[in-house]
Amino acid sequence: MLQTNSEIRGATLSRTPNTNYNPDVLTCLANLSNDEVFTPPTLVNSMLDLLPQELWCNPEARFLDPVSKSGVFLREMAKRLMVGLEAHFPDPQQRINHILKKQLFGIAITELTSLLSRRSVYCSKIANHPKYSLCTEFTDEQGNIRYERMQHTWLGSKCKFCGASKAEYDRDDTAETYAYNFIHTDNPLSIFKLQNMKFDVIVGNPPYQLNDGGGTGSSAMPIYQKFVQQAKKLNPVFLLMIIPSRWFSGGRGLDEFRDEMLNDRQIRIIHDFPKAGDCFPGVEIKGGVCFFLWKKDTNGKCIINTHSGDKIISTSERDLLEKDADTFIRYNEAIDILHKVQSKKEIKFSNIISANDPFGFDMREENSYKRVKPNLKQNEIEGDLKVYYYGWQSKGLGFISNKDLPKNIELSQKFKVYISKAYGAGEEYPHQIINTPILGDTYTCCTETYLAIGPFEKIEEAQNVITYIQTRFFRFLVLLIKNTQNAMKKVYQFVPLQDFTEPWTDEKLYKKYGLTEEEIAFIDSMIRPMEG
């Protein structure tokens, strides 16, 4: 049950900043979808604890949640300000009027969440309701939690602001457009009909992705980075957001954002949750989530905190961009291991891995891509190539005429190793990280589901590559880059090439690179033995 005005006022006045109380309807609120995840109050307060305590005692400080869903960020900030500003405004009604009208601002992501946010913050979906609204000074229904139904601005087939697909989101008034107000304007302050307002703090949990007609999950189009970039343009003193951790290694639509973030020395704290369920119970977000604190006009290393369950299991102050790594190393314990491997200055294993479509075939639905769909046969004719395929509602082995191979004929004729370019391992550690490799005989090829490793003149070399892939050492180095189910060529760039005239074991590799018992134990805690 939602609380009455008197109950809200009582809780607001009596609650200390770092105390959570239950029951709380916003703790139990179901998520609209995995793209629009509501933030639990306990998590919100963990984030707000990163801000300086003196902010809550400053009657001039202004706060913005540009992606309000439940209103929980604004509500929890109001509680802190009600405690911190008591000396400035002894009268409770005067205090709450000042906080809600002068200090707290929100931009809702949909009309539904605008009503929910106002109900959470003002105790009324109508900001100027004469009976139920906590603030007695608003003159319109929206107050400082604004929402305007907007349409995308199409440039060809895409929105110029967010990149949404016109075919997917060009909708009439009966359907939600998901043209989020904050990022669909060059001047977000115009939403409040203001020109020169400065925000001390911008905080929130933005939408994570949009379905662009090409897939969902990790293959859908990420959008959260646009909210971070737009927030920085407003030049706040502090920026505090929780977003998916996939930006650590980049990927579709994120490479530019990753480079920007990893080179931004104003990011001072990151709290990383490899298992998103530790933040959002019941929600699976591949690669986990993180929240970060950005502070204007600072320059230094970042404090990286890794979480498991309700505990911080590792803390390290370091640069986000690891030297000679060109990416962010997620696990603090992995830094010394990687340094030992890189000190050998060996050739990268990724040098012998093919592009995403080794032989130019596509087994997906008709018209999804322009690559060739193989004309598979079930019975072999002399001179045919064996095809490993997966997709188009089927999987297995087939045959194709040698003359129908689009590319890499020489590779098809030699020994190689096939490995799928996607593997969903879930969030529980230890896990396998990548799929089980397949020995590719001579005169074989594969569809785009697999990557090809090689070629090799002798079958023993290919077999020894498989022993290497099966080691925990190999797959641990892949883990340092692989934050989603996708396992393209780039996730192997930390793996060094070995001499494949001999087989490999973890014991040989640990000795070669001089790993300590503690480092070996950490690898074992993250990587399980490979099946098959």
C-alpha cells in the first residue's frame, strides 16, 4: 500500500540519510522490461552515499534525475535534504516546498513513469493537487518532474538523436515511441523552460537498449551511453549513473563511448557487479552492471570495487585504461597475471583466428544479411566439402560443392579448429567462458556461426590447439575481454600464441608464466573445467 501524506512526512523527517526502511513499495516494484530496470531503494542509497555529505546541507544545490522511472532517486534525495536542511528551514512545510520546487528536478522516460515518479516524490500524480501534494507551491500538474510525448527525428531510416530504426519506432499516438526526452533535444534545459540553470548532481539509471529490428539482448542497440554523454554536456559537478558493464570492452555502438570513458580521469569511483542480479534481483543483464561517480575538474586514478552478493570482494585504485591493454581489466586480481603474460611479448593467438564469417556463408533467415546461403546437400559426392552449420532452424553436418565455396578455399583444405562465436555462460562462476572447440579436418568448412582457427599442416597441431583452448589459463585471458555471450576474434587478443608441436596443460602454462598459488586459485575460482 502506498503511504499517506502524513506517513511520508513522518518518514521523511525522521529518517537518517543512510537508513533504509521496509516495507517499501519501490523495493517490490516489478520491472517494465530488461531494458527499463527499476532501481531498488537500497541500491539508490548505496549510490548516493558516494556524494559528499555537505551537499545535503546546501540549500542552493540542485539535483537532476534525467531518466526517472519510479522516482526513487528523487525521493531518497528528498529524505536526505529534509534532514540536512533542518537548520536552514525549521518549518517542515517551508523546507519541503524549497526542496521540491528549488532543488529536485526529474525527466520521466514515459507518461506512465512520470505519474509514478510524481506519486513517489510528491505523494500525488498531480504536482499541484491542493489536498495530496506535499509541495504547496507548484502551479502546474507536472511540477519539476517533466514529461512530453515526443517523436523521433528521422534522418533516412534512423533517428538523428538516438539511432532508433524508423521501421520499428515510427508509431502513432496509440503506442509508446521511446523517444526519450533527455536525449531527443539539443537543449535539455528547455524541458524545464530554463536556459542557465546549473545542476550540481545528475544521477539516474537510464534505459539500456532499443530493439532495432536486428535482435534483442546483447545484440540489440545500446542506448545508455547517450544519456551519459548528454549529462556531461550539462556540465554538472557530479555525475552518478548505473549502466551495463558491456562498455568495459566496447562492441556494437560502444567503441567510441568506451574510449571516451577509459580516457576520462574524472571518473573517480566504479562499483562493478559482474552478476547483475546482485543489484536487480530477478533480472539478468549479460556482462553485469556498474555504477560510477564522475567529478568535474579532477584528475586521477579510479577506485575499482568488485562486488559479489552483498559484499565488496576486491578494491584497487588504478588507471581505467591498462597500459598496453587497450581496454579495461575488470578484475583487480587479474592485473598482475596479465602483466606476467604480456612481459613475454609473444604473438597474439588472435592472429590465427578468422573473421566473423570464415567462408562467406550465412545460415540465418532469408534477407537478414546479404552473404551467401549455402546450398547444402545431405549426401556427399566425391570432391565435396563437409560443412559444419548451425542456424536457419537446423544444425549439423552437410556437404557442398567445392566450386560453391565463396572464399578461403585454401583454409578449407587444411586442418583447423572451429569454435562458436557466441556462448552464453550465465552469471555464476566458475563457468566455461567459451564453447567446446571442434577439430576441423581437411576439406571442411563452416557457416558464420563459427570462427576458424588455423590453418595447420598437421592434425597434431590442431589437436594441440584444442588442448590449449581447454586450459583454464586460456579461457581466463578470454574472460578479461568477454563481457557478453559474444566471442568474436577480439576477445582472444590477450591470449599468447604457443608452440603447437606439443600439447598444453594448465600446469605447464602456470609454470611458464610464473603464476603464484594465489593467482592460480583465483583463476580456478573463475573458470571451470571444459566439458567434452
